Amino acid sequence: VWFRDLPVKVLHNVSTDKIEKCNKIEDTSDVIQQCLVEPHKSMFEWLLDLAVDVCEHKDANRMDAKNMAILLCPNLFDTNEMPSSQALSFSQSLLRFTEMAIKWRIEYRKTHPFRPADDVPFMKAGTVVPVRGRAELGAMVDAEEEEDEENVD
């Protein structure tokens, strides 16, 4: 719902031609890396990571990359201004693009594992320490690194 209600859709900066011409996962990866701008690139990659997490349980939930793409793609690009025949054709291309984007992210995550939040340097065993500013955060990270170095020696 959040993606659907965005005033500017996540893929609005990508031309319809580029989406329609994506026939391989590598093409899709290039479009994501080269055509999406912040904050839309980060939002789209976050959504793809969520889709990957859901797809990991496809045996239980039947949500593979294609089914996730069917669910997500109507919320990524606004086709309301297109003639209905063009919108229908483009929707098929957008579906293919979204499915390949999810498959790309599945492969990407195999070589770039997701880091859980408890892996952040200034967080200790599930405790959250309030930080009042960048200087304090920097000091906490430095102290944590010094402590880690002392433990190694």
C-alpha cells in the first residue's frame, strides 16, 4: 500500500523503452544500477530484499519470484496516463522486469549476505544505546573498535 500510494512511483525515472528491452537479468541489473536515482534506488532495492526474504519460503507460501512480481509490479510504475492497449502491453514488460529484478537480487544476496541489525558496531547483544549526535556515535564506534583490538591481542 505504501508503494502504491507514493506520489511518484519508484520506477518513474526509468523509461518505458528500457523496461521493455530488458530480456536478461544482466539488462535488468544495469537498468537498476544506472537509471534509478536516490531515494528511489534504495527503496527499490529494499523492496527487492524483502521479496527475496519472502521467496526464501516459497515451499510454504508459494511466493516465488514470478508471484512476487505479480504482486509488486502494479505499484512500481504509473500507467494511468497511457492508452489502455499500451498500458496492458507495458504491464507485461514491467512484470518481466520485476521478476528479473527479484532474481537478480537473489543472486546478488548470495555474494553479498544481508547484515542483521545486531551486527552494527555500537550495538551490544540486543541493547540499544541512545546517541545524542554524530560526535557521540563516532566516539562509541572508536571505543568499540579499540575494545575489539584489545581482545584480539
